[in-house]
Amino acid sequence: MTILFITNPDEDAHIFPVINELARRGHEMQIFNPGAFPLTATLTVDSSPAGPRTFIQWAEQEIDLSTVASVWYRRPGNFDLPEELLPKEAEWIKGEAAALINGIYANTDALWVSEPHNLRRADLKLLQLRLAQQLGFRIPDYTVTNDPQRARAFLDAHPDGVIAKGLWMPTIMVEDRAGMIYTHRVTPEDAEYLESVRYGPTYLQALVPKKRDIRVTVIGDQIFPTAIDSMVVEASQIDFRKADIMDLPHTVITLPEPVERACLQIVKQLGLQFGAIDLLETPDGDFVFLENNPNGQWYWVEMMTGQPMARAMADLLERGVIERGDTRTLVSPAEIPPRALRPLPVGEQTVPLPRRLATSALGADSAAADANFAATRAWLERKRGNIMLHVGDVDA
């Protein structure tokens, strides 16, 4: 059985440490980027007496989705459409392509991390807040409105401070550049522009006194709570993404049992196998729910703290293979060399990639695909509002 990664490997280095761990265990893996479809990848769904059969071909690779036991749906690229299409033609083809690939995903009987339609639903912040409140989390007072009078009333009702944040996309495109929309404390000067609330939904939230940020990563049934001391740097006191994340102290913590249980429950109630939950810890030790990132980043936390998160993701993906009863290729745990559980500073992370995956990710004609390649350097970058883990120094 195969473990499938659906992502753009050029922009998603999170997959490589997990691939490395799964390779040590003897699993078959493939990477498919829907961004190759339709120009350089083909998708075919055939009817059969036993049900639909789906085949994907790309870069001299082929996979029969009936052989897939687990799928990690990470960050797929956008469809690659012919430039000669008229705008309306391209729009129609994109819709047809989405209908095909979403149908394929729905028909793939595998363990998903996580199912695409659940990811879309789970990304709704208002749904998250409702579920969090039902599970016993404290949530900040908030309003989402395009009524300037209601927005002004909310500001007046919260004299200790109000923040503004986005409901969906963290970026805005200006020509060919992306601008980041950070969480922002509303100032008296901002109040002068309240009439502009009329032009679109505005998400306002009461400012909560903060001791530190808490990132809780849930992978299957495993949970990794980490405190981020964001108050030590002025730039990160409202939004820790505005600082260099490597400059902020990270500490492994233990959550109160009701908070830990609620973190696990909200991920499950959203139909997910993974969640990156943002909490605030107040000065009096209370925990306040902000949001759940249904496909968020986490590997920088492992690098900073040494928590075995890549191993936990490998455990989760391996579960799909075990549930299918295919243990023929698995390596006995006794045969797997121990993996150091320590923080991995930038510059010391090594991520070898098996030849099969190198061919899948880089293409059969790539020199690096002719042998195993290893990344000997890792670094972090804030790009389009995300903390991006990059792996580099690729050697053939």
C-alpha cells in the first residue's frame, strides 16, 4: 500500500521530515501536485463492476488510487492551464478540473489528513468560535459586521482595547506583491475610518491581556502544547508572526486537563486529523481560544523544542496502512535506528529523500533524482503571512 502526499513540494518542506521517517519504516510513498494538471499530468476515472478506478500519471509516475492507504493533503498548487485560453474559457476549465479532482478525493477510500471538504468547513472562524464556546473554552468578545454604527458601539463597549483581524485570507495582493494582514490593535486614528466598515465584513475582537501565546498542535490523538513568549519582543505582542519566530523563546508545557481535552475535541468535531490551535494564556493563568489552523505549520515548533511531531505525523499516516492489514513491508521498530529527540537549530537539519520520492518531486530528468539527495540546511521565512520552513543545499 502507498502513502500519498498531495502538495507542491517546491513550497512545502514540511513533508520531507515525515517522508524521511516513513522511509525508515519501509513505506512506499508518492508525491502528487495537482498544479501539474492538466498540462503535465493526467487524471482518469474508469467505471468498473467494483466501482470507479482512478489513475494519475505525471512525470513518468503513475498511481492507482485503490492502492493508497493514507493521504496527507497539504498545500497543492493551482491548476496549470494553457495560456491561450480566454478568461471565460479558463474559468470554465478550472471549474471542471475542480469538479473532477474533488470527486476523485471524495471517492478515495483512505485515511485522510485531513479530508479536503472538512478542511474547507473547518477553516470557517465563526464555526470554530461557536464550537470552542460549546466545548467550554473562553473566547474573546467579538463582532463581525459591515454596520459602522455597530462597529462603533463595539469599540465604545470595550475601552480597554479592540483588535481587528481577517476572517479568511491573511494576505492581499497589490499588483504582483502580497501584503500581509496582521492582527492589528485599533487606534484612535483608525476610528476615523469606521464608515469604511460599510464596504465589507469587519472582524473586531476585544483585546485580551496576554502573558504569552500558546500553540497547540494536534496530530491524530497526540497533542503538543507549546508556549511562545511573544511579550518579550514589542513587534510580537499583538501578533507573534510580526517578529522573527526564532527569536521568541519556546517552551513545552502541560495544559490543564479540560483545556487539553477541548483541544482534542474541537479538532475531531471539525472532522480533522490535524489542527494547529492558537490560544492565549492570560496573566492570571486562564486560556483563551483564538482559532484553529486546520492545515497550519508546525515543524518550526519541533525544531525549537525537540518534540517528536514529524514522528507523530508518520505514526498517523502509517495507521492507514496498518488498518488495511498491509504490514509486509513494515520495518520492525527494533530495526529502526533511534532518532534524537532534541531541538534542531537552523543549519543542522538533515532531510534525506529516497530516490523514488526524489524522482516524483523533482522529475525523472533531474540530476538530483539519480541518487538520494539530502538537504543539509533548514531555515525559516515569513512569506505571505506564513512561517515557511525551507530545506536547501540539495546535493546529488
